[in-house]
Amino acid sequence: MIKAVLGYNIEPGMTEIAYDHWLRNIHVPDLKKIPGLRRIVFNTVKKKIRDGLNFYRIAELHFDTLAHYEAAVVWRLKHPVSAGRAPEGKTDFQFYLLCESEQIDISDAPDAKKNHEDLI
């Protein structure tokens, strides 16, 4: 799996409520049109653990393969969104990375349930 991972803040002058309204009602429907995009994950930052960069949210755009991502980029260039629908002026991107993803599930491990219960 390939993920485009984006870290961003909200542009000054926009509230979180206005931003999330735009994101869910305008931007996400536009993203859903992109061929090959399998999943969108929004990770809203709740607490900063170490000093350094600060983000409002880390977003992930999931694609099956690098070829699917590259085809999506070409499609997006051929099908741009209007200025009012685009992230410019709303989203202050801090980074945009392309990652190959590996997932390790521990919930099936023999001690996973016991380890979880020990925390409670």
C-alpha cells in the first residue's frame, strides 16, 4: 500500500469549525472522485508529546500501488478543482510525503488481550 501523508495547520483567519465544514462538505467529496484513492484517514492532533513542529492534523490518502498514486496525480492535473474548493487559503501544508505502508496487527497475538487488560 502507498500512502500520501500530509501534515498541516489551518490558515490564520479560519476557525476549526469553518475548516472542518469545508473539509467534509467540499474537499472530501472532491477527493472521492479521484480514481484509485482507496481510503482517507484524518488524524487530528490532540497532544504534542515533544517540542518541535506543531500540526492541526495529519492526513493519509491510501492507494493500492505507486502506479495508482501516479495515475491519480495525472487525473487530478487534468481535473483541477476551482479556487474556492481548493485547499489554498485554508490549509497550511507543513509536509507532503509518499510512503510505502506496512501494518503489523497485534490484536491476534496471544498476550494482546492480557496486555490491554493490564492497562485498565
